Amino acid sequence: MAVPRPRSVGRLVRGAVVVAVTLVLLPYAIAPFYRAGQPVSTLMMWRWLWGERVERIWVPLAQMSPALPLAVIAAEDGRFCTHHGIDTSELRHIFEETDDLSEARGGSTITQQVAKNLFLWNSRSYVRKALELPLALWIDLVLPKRRILEIYLNIAEWGPDGEFGAEVGARRAFGHGAAALTRPQAALMAAELPNPAVRDARRPGPGLRRIAGIHLRRMGLMARDAACVAARPAD
């Protein structure tokens, strides 16, 4: 059996390093172009690849009920308008309260979830988190807040069988589009987000209604905190 020469091994290692660096940097090159278009998530692409069902109808943020972005910010990321992609105070709390980062729950901002959904994978790991944090900072730098939230609302999973985006989620749960969502309905949809395979706004149980009620009360208190995504005439 031929033994690889040191020079050949060196070329292989250099080639592997170049490929790895390219894969890490590629999202940074792509992200600025997402100021327009209708990006899809890695989960959507994975389901397409395996022939699984994917349903998504892109809807601009300006054509959604204002209650929905408010509900999602109240539920997922109350400081969305003031942080720069990472909520450092929330991260500090998680590090203080959790011995094992891989077991930490919550703490991901909407921007971090956009970074993960567009470019990374879902399983918890130190590697994914290490890639996600600087990428979230970059996305916040190159994309407006309204665009980040618009992307999130159109790629979030909102059902147990390949339903993605607020429009499909609203139609599935309430029989009408995202534009017609009431505040209680928007709160129910926001309450679904951590686990839409289990939490169903179409048939909400007492637990989901309780969570939605919490979100609904928060919505009434934080309209000013969500000013960065308020509708503007230019939209």
C-alpha cells in the first residue's frame, strides 16, 4: 500500500482548511443580499431534498397584521429593537444560571434564530452557537430590523407538517391570512413558535392559552419597545 507523501498530505490539509473557511465565511457574503428576495431556511431546503412537504407563502411585513410582529417580539425577544443581534444581558444570565451551555434553553434573539434558520442547523452544540453569535452581529449590521423580522416571520416553522411562515400558519390555525390576525390570535401564534409540532393554535389547550395570555399582556406594555418595526409610509 502506497504511503501518502508529506507534500500530498499537506495539500490535502490546506485544501480542507480552505473549504472549511469558505463554508464559514459564505453566509457573511450572502447575508447583505437578503435585503431583498424571499430567502428560505436550511430546514426548508432539507425537506425539499428529501421530498418532504414544504408550504410557504411569502408575505411582506407591511401586509401582516401589526399585532403579529408585536406578539413575536413580546414572546421571543423583548429587546429586539435595542440590541445589536445578541442580547448580552440575557446571555450573561444564562451563563450564570447554566453550568452546561448545551443544556441552556432560551436566550436566542430573533436575529440569532434568523442566522440559525438561514445558514446553520437546529441541534444544540457549542460549534453551532460559536458560529451563530458573530453571524447574528453581522446580520444586524447589514440588514434593517424590519427586514430581519420580516425574514423571521416568513421562515419560522408554524406547523407540524412542513408549514413555514406566518401566512401559512395563520391560514392553518384560523382560516385566514396573516393580514387579518387579531391580537389574541397573534398571541396564540407567537406561543406556538418554540414547538409548533406540539403547540397548536388551531386547537389550543389550557397551557397554550395561558402562555398566549402572558404574551397578550406584554403586547399591551411594549408598543414603544417595538417601534423599530412599526409600519412606515415608505413600505
